[in-house]
Amino acid sequence: MIVVGSGPGGYIAAIRAAQLGKSVACIEEWKDPAGKPRLGGTCLNVGCIPSKALLASSEHFEQAKHGLAEHGVQVKGVTLDLAQMIKRKAAIVDKFTGGVEFLFRKNKVTWIKGHGKLKGRRADGVIEVEANEGGAAKPYTARNVIVATGSKARHLPNVPVDNRIVADNEGALSFDSVPKKLAVIGAGVIGLELGSVWRRLGSEVTILEALPTFLGAVDESIAREAAKQFAKQGLTIHLGVNIGEVSTTAKGVSIAYKDKTGADQKLDADRLIVSIGRVPNTDDLGLDAVGLATDARGFIPVDDQCRTSTPGIYAIGDVVRGPMLAHKAEDEGVMVAEVIDGQKPHIDYNCIPWVIYTEPEIAWVGKTEAQLKAEGRAYRTGQFPMSANGRALGLGRPEGFVKMIADATTDELLGVHIISANASDLIAEGVAALEFKAASEDIGIISHPHPSLSEVMREAALAVQKRALNM
């Protein structure tokens, strides 16, 4: 087997296939700014891992300046060492990408350093792949190939990204100073997370969003609470804008736009983060050489088990349909490795959780109220606030709530929606419940440790039956 790409989908697929006894090679061309080859793709190098490191560091900084006094911890003269913060982030990336290297050695996965490209499929079913290693093209063959090349940031037309004045997610992780005024185009996951990082570190952050609604994919009650919390923190978010000309100088950027009323506006900032989504990495893959083509949106068409229309070739992660999430790619990598091994795995995409790592965190799995209304399905909801939870109060994190949605007749749990501290951890219980087709009553009768944030999961489940015990 050959895996093209070593992000979370690719490296997990390679390791699982190796565990199943396959001879596996993984082709990866990523190099860090110093030119050192790296495994892990966008997620580990310039995505999930480094952004969460900066989110944690910036939260500590904000807590030291504004949050610890409430706990009786007086801290004076707090200063920011941005270089150390960036250095810590880089060290975590080094450790994680080095860990994937170790796992490849442990599982006897061959790392081919270069750009992978499909070259053809022989009559006997063998797939030909070429890897450009240091400028020299070398041929390889395999019975099965998994395309796991991930995605890249979508850029604005006619607005060059230099990752200094105008940055995408990559450049926004490595600013050499805190911009006094920061503009962000796009109020999605990445825009909110990176905007939160730099706001905590001292930037005046303004986010411009083209859509008329805030976090449209999120349950409406969660989105309303999130908007309230972000406004309280000082994030300025303008919805329904139409971006016009973006002009840059050596010192800053100016963004012309129309607001939701159609009035002309202008935003001047020291730096701009462009966060308007991501597009699949399918450039120069040689898809046509094996009879494949992308769809209108640039994705490789696949079936429910990630098979392409060409036998022996699979595609997973951000290059195929579905949410662009690292854990979704991992699940698909495992599934494909097991399909090739003759097993019969499957993925319930309704049970893939989503997380936004702001403060408070936002996490959800399953259906929203809006989706259920559109389906015409009768449901009941239960909601419980963090402000009534002893652990949340002790932590000084009383913001947010847990909301559960269940079928009105069967009580089957249909959705779990959380905005709170540690929502990314709490949602795992909701995922397990949906996977096992649990009823809200099942969560309500399970003992949860006291005091803990997880008690709010139980109370929200009980609230579906109007049985919450602490409200």
C-alpha cells in the first residue's frame, strides 16, 4: 500500500495498514521553514496542534492579567514574552511530528520524502506512483493507494498572502509582534480561534463575516450564547458584510466593505487574517492518469467507504466529502485500511463531533433543532447551565450550558450541544451515546462524579424529561 500524505488521515491509515500486515509506504513532501522534512501535514505543523498550543498560552496570559485576582492570587507586572510563546508552540510541533516519525519506524512504515503523483494503473491492477525526491522522480508500485493530501487555506482573489501583513492560518500562528489592530475575514472556526489568541495578547480584533448569521452550522441557542460571550470578551463581529477592495502597505492593511445595510465602510488594521475556508489539495496529483477527476468543488468523489471509481484507489480526509476535521480523516484512514484487509467497517458521519476551541469552548454532535424542524421530526430538549454546577463555579468558569435533544416518542438522543469550559472533553460522552443509540434517560440514570463538569451532561439529559435535580 502507498499512502500519499501524512496528515492525521494519512499517517493513521499507514499505521493501521501496517498493523494488519501490509507493506506500507507513505509519501510526504512537507518541509518546515528551515527545510527539514516533516510528517503530520497541516494539522500537526500549522493547524490543530500549534493553534491549540497558542490558545492555551494566550489563555494563561489573560488569566494572569485579569482572572487570578478573583482566586486570591495577586500577580503584578505581568509581561508578554511572545518569542517564548512561539518557541513553546514550535517545540510541541517538533515533539508531535517526531512522534509520528517514531510510530512509522515502530510499525515499519517507509517514509518517502517527496511529492507523490499517480502515474497509471496496469492491466493486472497494480497502481503506478511517482515520487519526486529531491528533484529526481522515482517510480513505485502498489496494489492499493490512499490519497490523503488534505487541504489548504482559501485565499481572497487579488489579495496576496505574505504571512506578514496579510496572513492565512499558517502566518497567523507566527506573528513576530502583537498587532495593535487586527482584522479577520471569516467568523468560522479558524477565524474565531486565531482572533481569540491575539485578542487575549492585546490586539483590538474586528471580524468581518459575509454570512448574515453567526455560526450558522451550530444550534441556534449555542450560537446566541457564543455571540454574547465573545462580545463580552471584546471581539467585534460584523455579519452580512460584502468585502470590497483590500489594499496593503508595508505597515498595514485597509479593507473596504459594505455592511449589512449596504452602507460603505472601511476598516484599517495593522494585520489581516484571511480565514474564509479551505480547499482540497488535489494539485498535480495525476488523477487523470488513473481515470479520476475532481467534482465542481475540487473534491475527489468516493463512496461510503472512501473508494474512488478506480479500483484500488481510495481517498480520505479533506480531499473528499464531509467535514474537514482531523478526527474524521483518522476514522476514514482506519476504515479504508480495514476495508482493504477484507473487514467490514463503517462510519456514522452523524456521530462525528465538532469543536471550536474558543473560551468557552463549543462542541456538538448530531442534529440541531433547525435540522430536526426541517425534517419534521418531533423532539424534546433539555438544557442545564454551568452556573448551577459546583465544579464550574469552583473553577471560575460558570459560562455556558449543555443542551440535549431527544426524539419526542422514543427518547433516542438526537443531538448534544455544549458551550462551556472543557466542552471538547464533555462531548465524548454525547458521541458515545449517539453511537449506541442511547436514550436521554440512559444518560440521566448513569452516575456521574461529583463535583465535576460532567454532572451537567446528566442534568441536561434529565431536563429532557423535566427531571433536572439541581434546578
